[in-house]
Amino acid sequence: MRVDLFDFDLPEASIALRPPQPRDAGRLLVVRPGQPLEDRAVRDLADLLRPGDALVFNDTRVIPARLHGIRHRPGSPGLRMEAMLHLREAPECWRAFARPGKRLAIGDRIGFGRSGEGEACALGVLDATIVEKREGGEIVLRFDLSGPALDEAIALTGELPLPPYIAGKRPTDARDAVDYQTVYARQAGAVAAPTAGLHFSDALLSRIDAAGIERHTVTLHVGAGTFLPVKADDTDDHRMHAEIGILDAGTADALNAVRARGGRIVAVGTTALRLIESAADGEGRLHAFSGPTEIFITPGTRIRGVDALMTNFHLPRSTLFMLVSAFSGLATMRAAYAHAVAEGYRFYSYGDSSLLFPAPTD
């Protein structure tokens, strides 16, 4: 499909730079294809679902994946550079997007972090070698540390990777360390938050439990590829970057049982939906899944494992707007987004949310 079909006008004022406070105070646009839009609140979520439905959350935890460093090359002056980690390939290796990527080469040594910070110095300085160079400024870094020692060094050296449409307007601060994690984040490894989940407070989770709605978790370590613009003119020419996901057999069986007794599977966020769809067979039955997924969902893709989707409002021309258009229909979502802009909904990671139901199938 033509990528320009997924373009729309978005005023700068619609971009949220801070999340609603408290977390569950955001607005919720309910989209049922063929029916009027409903302006609700995130706190209403339990009332919009039925006892026996199941919410599926992504429990990934964001790591400080933006690293600043200096390239060291014999005979050349040091070059300041930035690496955004986005996929771990081995205990000592990460794939990353680098800037300025064109001035880097295989074999270059990179020194990340700081010095002169007392006891933190040994872990606050992190060295790596570029072992691969790919298109679009993508590199593979082999660090001198490995496993948990590397994780600890990244935690000390790195910076929380706020999306560029926020980071370009204000610096990251201490509030973001809390705001940009879900309250149920457990499995470290994401470089971007599963932002639909940022709306959930402990109080909202308690209301969901009291309403007889099940809660289940999967893990998809969101990669920095989620920030990348679609540069192709046709969706067939766009390449998704792999992300690592896990859906265990017990959770798959539990979700299959929900559907078997008439309940609905409600994905909290596009990341949860993408993992569920990666694990679903042709009949929509879920199976255990562990490994990379590059699934790209566009209109025409049949959604098999998810019955409703809670998600924030996404970028024009983005793979995520393509996904929601596949789920509820392109015309429906263009109308819903026009309504959201007109009614002052807040967009993107720290913005308001929507509850989408699927378009009728033939």
C-alpha cells in the first residue's frame, strides 16, 4: 500500500511532553467500527470490558540504552558519537543505531561513559569495538564486558531513551525514570516503553481485578526501530527491525482457555498485539513463542489472536498507525484521529489512549 495513505495533519500542540497525573487520569477514545466514537476516560476501562475478558500486558522494562562515547582510531582525532542500543545479539554484543554512522568503520574502538567519578569510575566507563556495519547507521558493538557485568555498566553509563519527539523538545530528567516505566515492568531489555501500559496505576489494576477481568503478561523487548520513520513509498518496501519476545506455554494455554469460554483477549499496546500475532496459528490458537519477531501488520493482514486493543495515538506514516488501521480499518482510524485532534487528545508516548475494536470481516 502507498505510505502516504497513512499521513495526516498533527498540530505540534497535540504532542504530550509529560504524562497525565495520576497515571490513570488520561482520556480514552473508544472506537467501534460502524458505531459512534465514545469519549471516555482510562479509569473507565473495567466498565468497557466484560467479566471473563483477559488483558495482556507487556512486562518489559526499559534500560538506559542511549550511550554517548568517543571513537578512538590510530592517527585520527577522537570523534564524539551516540549509539542507541536496540537488539542484544550475544552476552557481549548489541546491535545499535549510531550517529554519525557514516564516519564509523569496522574495527573502530569506542569509549563510552565517564571518568573521574570515584568508585563508579570502573563501571562508568565502557569500551567496545565495532564488529559490523550495516545500512542506515546501524552497527554491531562487541563490548569488553559481558552478561550481567555489561548490564550493570550500561545502567551506570547510559541514558533513558525518550522518543525523539519528546527528547528533541526537552531534556530527560529524574521524573522520566519513573514516568517512562510501567508499574508492572519486570524483564529488563527494552529501549522504548510499551506506552499503552503507562496509563495503568495500582488502583486501576485493582478495579480490573474486582471486575472479574483476567490479567496476563508477555514480554516483548521493544527496539529503537519503533522510532524509525517509514522512508519507503510503499509498505512492501519497508523493513521491520527484529525484537525479542517471549510468550510461555502456560500463558498461551490460559489465553486459549479465555477464548474457549467466550472471553475476549485485549492487548495492552501494539507490542503485546505483535507478540500474540507472532504466536498465533491460522485458527487464532496461541502457542509458546520465544525469539525474534519482525512481524509487520498493515491493512489486509488478518488479526487472529486479539479481540480488542488498547493503544496510544501514533505518528503519521508510522508502522503503528498502519497496525491500528489494519485492526479497525483505515477509514475508521483516519476519522478517529481527526476526532482526537479536534477534541484535544494528547498524542504519542505520554499522551492519551484509545480502545479499539476490530473491523468486521467478510
